[in-house]
Amino acid sequence: MSKMCCLIKENIKIKQLYRREFSDTFRVTINRFYNNMTGLDIIALSKYLRVPDDISMSDYVKANYGTRAVSLLKLLLTPLVRATHNNKGIK
């Protein structure tokens, strides 16, 4: 099975696992920011949340949505980070 196929399957699984928590936390459907091939579009979410340019996304989310929301975003980004590192030979 190709790496891309595995990444897509993992993205679908991650999205299904955390869709309700995402919706409850950010009051918007995850489908608006999540693509099965590319995962979470953190830039689009940042724009939606209106994160100011002078603060990190992590700090903004923590201050406005709590520590669990930051952890949730990290979980949603995990498949993309793992795929990027694996493509560079990092495991």
C-alpha cells in the first residue's frame, strides 16, 4: 500500500475521531478545514479564528479555547507531521 494511501486513511480516521470535539470546541464543523489528503488547514482555521499577526496560533487558542484545544490541534496535525518526517527519512 502506498504511503499516500496510508496517510489518507489515517487522516480520515483522525477526522472521525475528533470531529465532535472540534465542533464543540471551535463551534464550526471540522469539514470546513480538513481535507482527507492534506489534513487540517491550519492557515484557514487561523483566519477563521481571526488570530492576530502578533501572537502565535498556539498562544491564541490556549488563551481563548484552553489547553485541550491546543492539544486537539496537535493531534489533528500529527499525520501530516509524521508523513513529512518519514519522507525525509526521519522516523
